[in-house]
Amino acid sequence: MTPNYVPDTVPVRRALAHLRAVDPTLAAVVARVGPYRPRLRTDGSHAAFVARAIVYQQLSGRAAATIHGRFEQLCKPGGVSPAAIVALGDDALRGVGLSRQKIGYLRDLANRCERGDVPIDTVHQLDDSAVIETLTRVRGVGVWTAQMFLIFRLGRPDVLPALDLGIQKAMMRAYRWRSMPTTERVLRQGERWAPYRSVASWYLWRSLDAEAEI
């Protein structure tokens, strides 16, 4: 576990009241999806969350879960950590199905954390923009991954992943736009949702699932 780490708590009633008041279209999405039930990944360490994101890149859910499970087994008994990754040989990492590129990304994460370039155990003490700047120092970790860390690890309430295709698709459908929105249009539309853009994002993602269930 990461020392002294407690995820943020979103004031759900206040957030939903705000979103309903400022955006009737999003209010309809909220009504269709139902209760706000995000699943924060609070287990393990911050480094383990980022390592998992790297492993899962460009893989289907089942394949990624299999490889990640094998990777976790390699890191036992102490669990996934920078020190554990540094101690593993390339042959062992390749043996669980990791590509050369992802091994490079994991090593860059581990080495930067070990030397303090990425202060991973205290990154939760930083504001949102500083978290993004810090995590994106790691090769293979982009803005989107850092935003997922903010939302699903730290529980930050006001993050809008404008580059996310799911968000773009959900907005196109909800607002009946004729084409996928640009990131600028997503950000513009989302300005009114502040300071609860993470909540709005969760509802947009879930709206796609709800649509599939109809």
C-alpha cells in the first residue's frame, strides 16, 4: 500500500444537483444510468496502478488480465513495486507475455521512481496538473493514463478526459451531434460541469453500457 494515501471523497448529492441544474441533456443521461457507483482501485500501491495501466495498453481485457496476473505473480511476495520490477530480468518479463516495448516502459517507471524523478508514493499530495506532469515523465504514460489515475485511483472530482473516445462517442449520442466532437468541443461543453467533471465523465462512460443493455 502507498503510505498516508486516502482517496478524495466526492459529495455525490451536491455533484448530481449541480450537473442536473447546469445541463438538461446530461441530467437525462444521469436519470437513465442511475446511481453513481464508481469503482476506485485503492488496492496496492500507486506504482502498481501505473504498471497495470502500462500492461493493459493496446490489449483486449481478457488477454491483458492474463498477462497482468502473471506479472503480479512474478512480483510476489511483496507485490508490484519499483524495486520488484528492477529486480526482474528481461527474460522473466518476456516469459509472462510482455513485449519489449512494455518492458522498457515498466523499467522506466521503476527507475524513475527509484531515483526520485517520479515521487510515486507522495504523488497524491500534488494538484491535478502536477500529477499529470509528474506521471507523464514516464515513457509510455500519456495524459489519458494520468487522468485515469486521477479519477480511479485518487478519486479526484474534476477531471475530464477529452481525448477519450468513449467520452467523445457518448457526447455525440447524448447531444445528437452529427460527428464525433473535437477535444476542444468536449472541453467547451464540459466547462459548465466543473467542479464535478469526473462525475460527468463516469455517467458518459456508463451511458454507453446502458445503451448496449437496452
